[in-house]
Amino acid sequence: MKKMTTLSKNIAVLSCLFLALISTTVQGQEDDDRFSFTVALNSDQFFGFAPSFSGAYAVSPSTDLTFYGILWSGGTGGGWGNWTEFGIGANFTVADGFGINPNIGVTGGNLLSSGVEGPAIFGDGIVPNLILSLDKQYVEGEGYFGYYAPLRNKAPEGGTTLSYIHYWANLGYKVSPKFSFGAHFEELINSGGSNVEESTSVYQWLGPYIQFSSPKHSIFARLSAGGDLVSGNDSFFKVSTGFSF
């Protein structure tokens, strides 16, 4: 009888552990269903190769907690102290297919804090930014506005900090779930930093884009190209590809 009692206790303990494991697994699956992640590879003639990632964790049917990162270090960015950016925010679905995503980011490097004249540091700059997204059956679009301001002053004597305004907008027509085309406009403004009198437009890009997508595999590839409206620049190109899961 004693052996049976011990066996019964062991079975009860194992049963509780099994039920706890199932509960944890189900909860983990539910958590995974509420989480999404996107990896993108971008390249253009100014920033060079700039991989990025973004993630969202749903806290309600209309609200997500978001985060993102941009590895600006490729191309020209290699001279900016291996410049990187990371930020957090929240995305609000305010209407069917339309979202508003305010974020606050921080950069590491030396572009903003010392005008590329000092050492690379964490806290090089702060980046309040806003993303607007549109995704309907036949229409797609995105708008972005970000202000890159120096968070620390590491400029050497006689040097200046830098700040930038970066914004873009694109709007397109979905011929099918697998193909779309539209127009892209983008501008980068050097707003001068500690020398506001030096505010200049670095580039103004305007041109068409085409995009190929696979809704089944959550993959896209986009080419944007056209003219640069800033005098002295002939054209622009921008290639992006990525996947979500």
C-alpha cells in the first residue's frame, strides 16, 4: 500500500508538471502570435548598404509596442563612427489599413555629436520620428519624418555638431497582391546643428518605384529610381528587399 501511495504521488506530480508545460506552451504560442518581426536590406548611393529590422508586440487589436534598428554603418556611413540607430515606440491602427507609429530613437557614432571629427560614442544623437502606413486592397503608401539632433556635444574647438531632417513619402497602386508600382519622394536636409546658418538640402529624390511581393511568404523586393532635384546630382537609386515573420 505504501508503494502504491508513493507511485500515486509521483503520478500526480508528473501530471501537474505536464499540465504546467502544456499551459506554458500554449501561452508561448499565443505570445508568438502577437509578435511580428521584419528584416530589410536597403542600399542607395548616399547611405550605402543599410540593413534594418523592426518588431511589434500586439497589446490590443489596435495598438502595438514597437522597436526598430538601422545599421547605417555601410557605404558612406563607415566614416561616421560605425553609425547605428535603435528606437522604440507604439503603432496605433486608427482606421482599417491605416497606422500611425511615433518612435524615439538614439544613435551611436560621431556624425551628430562632433560632425565626424570626434570619437564614436553611444548617445551621438536622439531621433524623434513618425511613420504613417497605408495598406488597402488596391493602394499602399508610407510617410516618414525624422529629426536627427545631437544628444551630446563632442565637437572639437572650432568644430560644430550636426543635425538632419529626413523625410519621405510614397504612394502606389496594387495591380495584384504580387506586384505594385507608384511614386517616391525623399529629402535629406542638413539643418546645421550648432551652426544653423549652414542649413542645406543634401538631396531631393523624386521618381517611380516598382515592387514585387509574395504574400504567402511575406517577402518583398522594391526598386526606386529617378531624378535628384538638387543641382549637381544626376539621379538616384534605392533598392530594398526584406521578409516578415
